Amino acid sequence: MSPRTGRIAPLALAAAATLAAAPSAPAAAAPAPRLTPSAQLALAYRATAKYHRHSAGVEAGYVPDQYCVVDPNGGPGALGYPHFNHAYDGSVDPRKPTALLYEGDGKGHWNLVGLEWMVVDKDGRTDTDDDRPSLFGEPFRGPLPARYKGQKVHYSLHLWLWKDNPAGRFEPFNPRVVCRPGTTRPRPVAPAATPSPAATSP
């Protein structure tokens, strides 16, 4: 035994004895390791691959929207049919997207094309962004105004994990996703203008 080892061994034994005699304390939770964007993507792949079977997504609580979503600003491409699971509102877990995005052929066949995460903005204002989340090394878009009744000001991140998007993996709309005619949400009809008294007077 070397002199160095001879000095360390008694100290180690003494420390072990002290720890054994001391009352046990609750173990502190180890900090969760920060995953790299690549590791987060790998988690998303593994966790959502099962949802290629549409029934598996529905059974997991993802509720289909009846409408296929296109860019409301008239841009190219579409979102497909979002299937929301509101149990995952606010999720920044790569394994638990808020929505699954499917293409439907109108004959009962569904193709999983993408994922979406949504997080409510804390102060409900679109002019502040100090609580912007990020995932896969990508900041969420927003804050975005509500698009439908009950929705709040929020941040959103799309990931085209299962269908290539030539516009970019994290762009909201995919030019390669198509909504068939008659499948999009009807636009609200503007009320007819009331003629002015001057226009109706003889």
C-alpha cells in the first residue's frame, strides 16, 4: 500500500462511519439535466411515433378538429387537422405536444404530419414577451392573440416532424399540406351594410 493510499483509507472509513451514524435526511432532488435540441427531438420521435395510428392519438385524448386549417393570412400551405389534448396546454415537454397535426383524405385515412405546443401568456398581453418559452433550441412564436372562443393570448411552436416542410421545420404552415375543398372552417359572413337615410330618400 502506498503512503498516499494509507492516509486516504482511514479518512474514508471515518467519513463512512460518520455518515452511517448520522440521522438520515431526505435526499435532495437532483436537478434535471438540460437536454440538447437533438436529444429533445429524439424524445419527440419516440413518444409520438405511435400516433401514426390515428386511433392511438384519439385514445390518448387528442380530439380531432372537424376543420382543416389553412393560413388565415392567405399564405401558401396549411396546418392540417389539429387534434388538441388540453391536458397538455402549457407543455414544454417534447414528449407531450398540445396538438397532433394530421392530413385527412376524406376516406378515413389519417397521416400524422406534425406537432404543436401551446403555452398561455402569463400577463395576457401581446406587447410583452418576457415569458417566451423555447423547445428544440427554438423560441416559441408569439404572444399570439386568441383565434377562437375560449382561447387566450398564447405562444405556439410547430414542429414538422413527420412531413418535410420546405418553408422550415418550425414554420406554422406547410406548403406540402393541403386542405381539400369544403373542409376548411367557413368564413364569417359580414353583415349587410344598412343604407343611409340619404340613400333611401326620394
